[in-house]
Amino acid sequence: MSKALMNVPVVDSLTPAAIQTMCRMKSSDDDLFFVPTVQVYRIKRNICDGGENWSIALSDGQYYVYGLCDDALINLIHNHDIAQNAIVRVYKFQVTIRNYRGRDMKVVRLIDADKAAPNPGYPIGTPINIQGDRNETETSPAVDLSVAVTAGENDGPNAVASREAFFSTSKMKGRWQHDYRDFHHRRDMVKTLIKMLSTDAPQETLDTIPTRAKQIELVLYQQAPTFDDYIDMTTLKDRIKRLQECNEAGETGIIRKRGENRGL
């Protein structure tokens, strides 16, 4: 994933309203196309029962929420890809309820994520706890990002650049990509890829398919020279095959994550 870092200023690279949206979901499975970019606001190592776990706070520059890192992310933590102030792209997460000091609090379990941009070395914005005295997850109206961001809601000091960065990725081959105009087409592509990858897939790999579909779609979107090329279903299998060949040759780290050859 490090070879697909977002080519936007770090300060403008966070997904607007990401924490609000995550806290309104039960898991990333609620919206397979929602792949937020957030900042590690805080991270802490905890020693327990002879092992370790990591508590974390994720921020979108406006709000932050507390959570826990899945054991599968430990290597990324030790490699400093997930670290204080790191910018990460979240592929998979779950939201659970835990009782803290007599109050039910939402906790985000970070299951699958990777480095999305260089670590700026400082916190972006001045985020506040989304579950502070005013429980924003309950009192705020629902945010439809495809509408609210375009309409200019949730604007901050970097609103224009943040809207441009919402689905922005690095080194586009064409100049046709448009973050919000393409939203529904990209969502449909993810669904198509999930269906394709699920065909004859071993039962034990089914839970990895949504994440892999998002990763593949991201590269297809980046590399397509035109919109028509991107949505061309007659060439889709060939494009995925070429992507797999590049992946096996070590030219991309998008499909194979953390050294794992999952195949297509």
C-alpha cells in the first residue's frame, strides 16, 4: 500500500466527517465503499496476560474516537506504519458498545488498515472526543457524505481541499477522475468485484473479499486512462489478471498486503 500513498497535502488528506460516519455504523460491512482516511490521534501499548494489545484513538481533524487495534495490525505498529500522528486508510472495522464508568460508549475495533500518507509528525486540527459531554453520535443528524460534502456542509479550514481529497488517490493515469461524480460508479464496481471474487472462493477466504475488492477497485480507478476504460466490463477480467501479474512481480502492494499472497 505504501506505493499508493495519496498525492495530496497531508493536512488535507483526511476524510471529512469520517468519525461521525464510523460511529453511526456497526461495521465497515454496512457500506463496502466507505474507506476512510484518518489520523492516529493517540496510541498506547497495554501489557496483559503476558502479551500485548494496543488502544488507539482515530481522528478526522474534527472528532476523535477511542478504539482497539486487532492483533493482525501488530506488525504495522512495530514497523511504525501505525503510530502517533500516522495517516491511515481504514479498510475494515467494527463498532462495539462498552460500559465505561456507568456509561455506554462506542469503541472502534480497527481490523484492517494501512499507511495512506507520510506521517506529518503533528496532529491535524484540534479534534474533540465525539462521545464527550454532548454525545454527537446521538444528537447530530445523519450525514450523507455524497450529498453533505458536495453541498459544503461540515466545512473546516481546509474544506475545499478536503472535499477534493475525499476519494483522491495518487498518480492518476487520466485526468477524467472526479471524486463525487464517480461515487456511485465506483460503488457499483466494488460490488461487481465482490461478486466476481466470491465465485468459487474457499469458505475461509470469504471474509477477506470486501477488503480485496476495495483495494483492486482503487488501482483500477487510478490506472484507467478514461472513464469508459474504467467501466468497461468486457476488459475487467483481463485488467485484474494484469494487476495480479504485477502484484506477483512485486510492482504493487495493493492486493497482497503485509507479504501475504491472497491471489484473485
